[in-house]
Amino acid sequence: MAQVVLKNVYKIYPGDVTAVRDFNLVIKHGEFLVLVGPSGCGKSTTLRMVAGLEEISKGEVLIGDRVVNDVPPKDRDIAMVFQNYALYPHMSVRDNMAFGLKLRKFKKDEIDRRVNNAAQILGLEPYLDRRPKALSGGQRQRVAMGRAIVRDPEVFLFDEPLSNLDAKMRVEMRREILQLHRRIQTTMIYVTHDQVEAMTLGDRICVMRDGVIEQVGEPTRVFAHPATLFVARFIGAPPMNIFNGKLVDRGGKLFFDGGTFAAPVVKRQYAQLAGHAGKPICLGVRPKAFVLRGHPGTDESCVIKANVEVAEMLGEEVLVHLSTGEHRFTVSTDPHRRIGTNQELEVCPLMEHAHIFDVDSEHNLTLPPEA
């Protein structure tokens, strides 16, 4: 195992195109760290700089105590699993997994031991003599993982390894990757654009946007306390609702004024919002942080009357897409309630679970200090 450290790392392409900017991150020994963000945000480029497949323009990358900027990929003691499996079609599963060890002149007994051990971990023992074309997509990906495991590297790198699999197989492979990490306890860095994948796999997630880090933290904390508007919109399915409006002071009490509705700010957030009264802000409320009017404990002072545009039945919940004035938002409700298109619905945001963002900086003004 090894700690991976990126210090002030940049990747600048010809034409002054900056793909990664001032990237600083410490991935701890044995940690499962997920880089997540939309396509083009620089997450794969960052991973490839750790692997040595992309040259670092500025800064340093350390694996363990060694700066590896000028170390060839083969000497970095890392193993990488790619999106497209990259298996040799004419070789058996056994030979695919053993190929890298043969190139490194390992003895046959040691190769056999490592291949058999990896096959046992991944459930590939019945398939060792098959060729890749006789395997399913999930089995091929396990072979690619096995080829990495036999290297016994200090760090595993995964570049969107599940993108080519169907939804059911992705769920199964996520479980297998988690089990693999628990068994071998090796440092893993995993890249994905799928926020559900990031939330379910990572000990911590690093949310990226336009080559910079937006937020790093445990998945539950990033979900509960998004540091920026971008993170609030990106993490969570369905995403957080964002209402544009302004902060107003009414007789010493702070309210979010959204035009067609007003909602009182909880008092514990007053100190964080000092100096923002009268300024434009954004209110963020997750779909599950709404209740229907009349629900026990409902605050009648912040009822939103909205028109139902679409109601999606998802089994355990109904996602109701609503509109009021310029606002469009989504509410999660009880699946047993019948909700029809174009009916009026009265809902109340649970303001103790709401977030307030600065319009200019897009920072969360109500972020707890520990977050």
C-alpha cells in the first residue's frame, strides 16, 4: 500500500489549454478515493498523470515517499484497469492475467500462484482456459481486474471501468470491486462520471469541475453539505432544487423571497448570513426535503402553491415535477397518493434541511464549519 499525493498539479496542453489546475489532494494508505465529475472536467487526465500516461506540466505527484514525475509508468508500482478491458483475444484468461508477469521474467511457480490467487478472489477459476470472446462483459472486466491484481501493486487505478456494462451488471460489479478492496486493502483511485457509482464506492469522493476540485469528503457529508452550487446540482438523484431569489430582513427575521413564495431562514443560520440581507441568493432544497401542506409540523408560513406538470411513479416514491412562476422544481412524495397532471399542489420546504448559496461565488453560505 502507498499514499498518493498530488501537489499543485497542472496539466496544460498546447494552445494554453488548461485541463487540470492547481490540483492538491492526499489519498491515504488503503483508501478508496473516487474522482467524479462531468465529461471533460479533468478527472481521467488527473488519473493518467498519476499513472505516468500524461506528462505533468507543473507540480509534483508522489507515490509513497517518492516523487514520480519522471518515473516511467512501468516503474511506478501501479496497476490500471481501463474502460475497454484491453484483453488479448487470442489468449486464454490465464495467459491474459499472466502476460505482464512473464514480461517481467517472473518464475512459473510464482506466476501460477498469483494467477490462481487472483482467479479465486474474482471467481474466475472456471474460466481460466476460455478466451475473452467466450466471456460476458462482466467476466471480461473481472479478467482485466485480475491482470491488475497479479501485479500486487501499491496503487490500483480505475478509469471508468464499468461504462460499457448494462445497469444490472454495473450494480454487480460495484459490489465486486468493493469486496475486492476489502480483501486486499490496497490504495485505489477510481474515475467515474456517474455520481451514484461515486457515492456507493468511495471512502471519499473528489468532485471536479473544469479541472479544479469543487469539494472532497465522505459521500454522505458531500451529499448533506454541498460546498458549492455545482456540487449541489451534481450530487444526488434527482438533483437538488435551486430557487433564485433574495434574502430579506423582516423585523429582524430573515426570509428567502422567491417572488411567488417566501420561506423563513432557520435562526441557527443567521450568523452565517450576516451582511447578505437584501442581496440575491439561491435556495437549495432536495426533493425529499418537502412535505405536503397539512403534514404534522408543517410551517404554514412557507406554503408553495404549484402546478403539477408531470408525476413519475418509481415504485417506492413518486417524483412530482412542479412549476410556480419562474420556478421549476421536483418533490418526492408517497407512492400511494394519487397526483394528476395540471392539479394544484401545496408543498412546504423543510428549511432546517435547506441550503443558501451566494449567487456570485456559488459557495454555500450555510455550510457547517466541520463540513
